[in-house]
Amino acid sequence: MIRVMVVATSSVVRAGLSAVVTSNPQLSVVGSASDLDVLAEEVGQLQPDVVLLDLSGNPQQLVWEKLLLIQEERYPLAIIIIVEELDSIDLEAVFRSGVRGILPSTSTELEIVAAVEAIAFGLVVLHPDAIELLPLREKVVGNPVQTLTPREIEVLGMLGSGLGNKAIAKRLHISEHTVKFHLSSIFQKLGVSTRTEAVTVGVRSGLIML
């Protein structure tokens, strides 16, 4: 059973999202909150696997700061945000705050449920329109399929799943130093400078799937 906490300013939206979650027998709503202050107070006790957060009416910069604070001081969160306008969000700030899924407010019930399940299993979920907003360097990248080694593609796939260096090293039975070496090579070959950019290029090039 996947434990979900719903956060939304509107009681109507909270009720609607809770109904969507409970429509799937594999998901359970363990609690709801009207704002992030309530989330911070209750998350440690409720210990949800996924937090479903509706951003309507919330100043975004304050949201990212509060989420980061909860992550560091209270409880590590796997968060899905639902936004009205995808192009209004700061993707770098979003990912730093612990968000692992981005969905538009027009998402269907099936899309929301599928995203919750995917996030619970450690994947990253991005709506296609959100992927288009990811920052990329203005560089002409050669065919990465021909330049990346099988091991580098494997590491890139794990980046797309949201794994950190330590987790990748453990899964591949290699040292963190070796992981950093692979990342450096991947960044150079793809002409990128961040993990987010590397994943974006990997998705667009068909190397990995999110």
C-alpha cells in the first residue's frame, strides 16, 4: 500500500485529490493539509510515501524554501506538484526542493494515479510540456547513442530515476569516485553542465525513458 498525503489550500481540491487517490486500491490517503506549515507538523508522524501538492494560490519561491526546510529538518519527501501554468515554475528550484513529479492541473485521474505510483517506486515524472522547459545549453550535440558507453547510458538512466551518486555506486557495485568519473564523461559528451540537462538530453535522444 502506497501512503499518500494531500496538500491543497482549497478544501474542495483536497477532497477531489483524495478521491482520485483512493480510487486506486493500491493507494491510501494517510492525511491532508491546507498548507505547508501543517504538512511540516504532521509529516513526521504520518510518514507518507508520496506528497501530492496543489500549488494554486501559493507563492512559489516560499513553497520551495519551505519544502527544502522540511526535507532537511523533518522528513524526506517524495513530492508531486500540480500547477496551473507549467511555464511559471523555476525548475531548478523545484528539483532542489525534493519534487519528483510535475503535472499540470488538467491532468486526468489516471495520470495522477500513475504518477503517484511511479514516484513511490523511485521514478521521476515529468509532463511532456515540462520537459520542454528544462534548460539546455545552446550547443549542437552529436549523436549521443554513438558516444556514450553502455555503462554511461546505465548511469544516465539512474540519474533519470532520481538516484544520487551514493545510490548509483551501491547499485552498480562501484565506488562513488567512479560514478563521478562517469558523470563527468557523460556531461562532456552531451555538452551539458547539470544532471537535469543530462537527463533531458537523454530523454530527447531516446537513450532513456522517464
